[in-house]
Amino acid sequence: MHRGRAQNIGSVQFNMQPTAILNMARGKGKTIPIKLLSTAGTGYFYTTRRNVTATPEKFKFVKFDPIVRRKVLFTEAKIK
């Protein structure tokens, strides 16, 4: 028994798997990638993802900056 669906495009035959069909129908996600930039001015940053609808305000975290070897405030910046 053949799984998936065969599709002819021109003279080439493609086999489409059921998972490929499901992935094509998906919408956009609600999370965006962000950069957490150190306020110590070292240029060190972390990257993470943020849900736009659940947390509309900007992230601020106290995390470790290895350049100054201290815990400092990291604020959200856009990834270019």
C-alpha cells in the first residue's frame, strides 16, 4: 500500500507525504526572535523568543555578563 500522494508536474513525478501536506497548511507563529542586550555597554547579548500576544511589553532580565563578570540588566533589542 502506498502512503502519501503522487503528483505529476510536467514529466516528473513527486511523492507528497502526509506530513508535508500538513506543514504547508500551517499559519505563522506568534513568537518573534529577540536579542537581550547588556546595559553594561559590553555588547554582549543573549537571544530568545517572545510571544507577542501574551507579553506585549519589552523584556528586561537580570542575567550574567561574562565580560564584566557580574549580573547586569539585559533589555530587549531587535535582531537586525
